[in-house]
Amino acid sequence: MKKITILVMILFILIAVTISLIYIINPAITGGVIQEYNYSYTKAICDEDNFCQDYEIICNNETLVEMNPITGAAVQQPDNWQDPRDKETIERLCE
């Protein structure tokens, strides 16, 4: 019985040490990599020809980090179409 208890305790310590080392060595598990970006979202941006493309907007605080077009998320609006969104809201991507 004593041998089994000692074996279980050694096994528990080895597992605890292994998990601790994994967290220390690999920052992705703890979220260390994700802290680089504060947030991301998608937004449709339309040009002067009413061609609208969805983008993934990645911001760090109020700074634009990346703007990636989303494949297959585009539409050509008619010539007489007017964007109903507020122009100031469209231009401010990371506020």
C-alpha cells in the first residue's frame, strides 16, 4: 500500500512539472501571442464605383494593424445606390 501511495505521488509531481513546463515554454497556451492584438472585426468598405468588399480589420488600441479582404465577400451595388452608413463611422476603423 505504501509503494502505491509513493508511486501515485511521484506520478502526480511529474505531471505537475510537465504541465508547468509546457505553460512556460509555449506562450500560445497562456494567451501570450493573442495579447499582440486588442480586437478584430469585419466591415464592408465600398469604393466610389459602389463595389463593396468585406474586410477583417485588426486593431491594436486605436491603431490599424492589418486589413485583410475576405474571399467571396464582395458585391457590386447599382450605380444609383447610396451607402446609408454615416461617412465618419466608415472612415474611423479602430476607434
